[in-house]
Amino acid sequence: MKLLVTGGAGYIGSVVTAVLREGGHQVTVLDSLITGHRDAVPAEVEFVKADVADSAAVRAVLEGNGYDGVLHFAALSLVGQSVTDPESYFANNVAGSITLVREVVAAGVPRFVFSSTAATYGEPEVVPITEDAPTKPTNPYGASKLAVDELLRFTAAARPLSATSLRYFNVAGAHGDIGERHTTETHLIPNILAVPAGKRDAVEVFGHDYPTADGSAVRDYIHVVDLANAHVRALETSDQPGHRVFNLGIGRGYSVLEVVDTVRAVTGHPVPVRESPRRAGDPATLVASSAKANAELGWAAERNLEQMVADAWRFYQLQD
């Protein structure tokens, strides 16, 4: 297929681009490089430096070029930042997506896969979380992603577009020399890895009194390559107009302290822990049900937490 990947110079977008190329697809990446890295895009992939909110730039890429699908990753994605600057998150994530979707429809592109998030669910009433759980985002980031999900739902009902929203939880790991390089790092695993790398003395763990087995919060994790494979399956099964939503995870939760123990085992470093109070709004447990993706996409996560940490650690060491 001939595909456009927006945000393809970011962490997840660049891994998906690499996996698509390995599968023989023709890929063009469009990225503003505000948070992405040009060197994360494979050399043989066409690259366009532009913002999805630039309708003329997007039109120039899409119009008359016969794309089979668009995968949309371009977004601001820091929860804390979204709370302090909600206007930027809605302007970038929602308004930018509206412009992109308009141009996709105008160009007659039949498939659209959207990088959504489990943050659309907020604090779930039932775990594991299924796709029919109430969507009650508790921050502007999650709300902005849900707004795009709704945009796609209504657009796919009115236009000949097959749209898929993939809602995933904590993404980790790396794909060879492509991995996480965030200027502001909020993800747990790279922050723990900073300790054996000598960049931190200890890892800060927020909350030790949750109603979980060891008192720390429990989360579902997914390897970035498994996630990329789910995007491929979403494309391959997008044969009818309409909007689909799938949750993606490995279907079990790991506590923060279990993740710390896994990093200790992989790196051979003691990784001291610094206890801190709970952060406001952090649920005790967030775990995905991927049963729908298993059944309808023929997809299942194949890599466990140890492999995620090992791959992330190898990539982390390449950056020194």
C-alpha cells in the first residue's frame, strides 16, 4: 500500500514507519519536527516537513497521489502539560486533525488509522477496560483525543472512509536503533533506566498505599513493535466504511515496583526507590481488554515486560 504517516518522526510513528517499510509498503512521512527527530525516519522514506494544520501542505502531499491510507500520530501528548496549556492541546490535536481529515476525504483516501489513547476512559469503573466502557477523560490530552475519535465516527458515517481508532496504554521498548527520545520524559521505563545509566540516583515512585498487591499503581504495557503490528492489521482489515475502536495492551497489569524489579533484573543495577505521595487523579489499576482486537484484527501482543525493558535498555545505551 501507499501510505502517509503523520508524526512519523516521533517515537511510535517512526517505529510504525519502519515496520511498514519492512512489510514492503511505500511510505511518506509528514512531521513538523517540533518534537520528532529527522534521523528517526528511514533514509529511503520520503519526508515532508510540515504541520498537519497546514491544509495547503497536506493537500500538496495527498492530492492526486493515490494514497491507500493515512496513519495519524502527530499530536502533543504530555498529560501534565495539557492541564496547564489546554488551548495548545485542542488547537494542535483537534484543529490539526480536522484539517487533516478534511484533506484526506477530499483526496479520496479510503483508510485512516488514528493513534488514540486509553486516557479517553479517564478513571475506569471496571477493569479490564473494554471498548464499551464510558469515556470520561480527566485531562485535556485525553479529551482532545476523544474529540478526534468522535470526528472520525461522524465523518466515517457521512463519507466513504474506513477509520480506526487504536486506544493504547503504556507503550515501551524499541525497534533496533529507534526508540524513545523525549525532551521531557514522563514515561516510567525510560525514567527508571536513567538510574542504571547514571543519570539519576533513584527512581521516584508515586504512591505506596494503593489497593494493589504491593501498594504501587498497576498499569498495562505494550511493546512498540506489537503496537506497530496492530496498526498494520488495522490497515489490512479496513475494507468497509465506518469507524472502529480497539483497545491495545497485553491484557495484564504490572505494578510500578514490578517494573522496577524487571529493570533491576535486566540491567543488573540495584535501582534505589524514592517513595513519594500519590499524584492526584492517578487510578490504582489500568488494564486493557484486547479481546476485540484479538477477534477482529487477528492481533495479539507477543512481547512481555522483560523484552520491553531489554529493548529499551539497548536503545538507551546507544544514546550515550
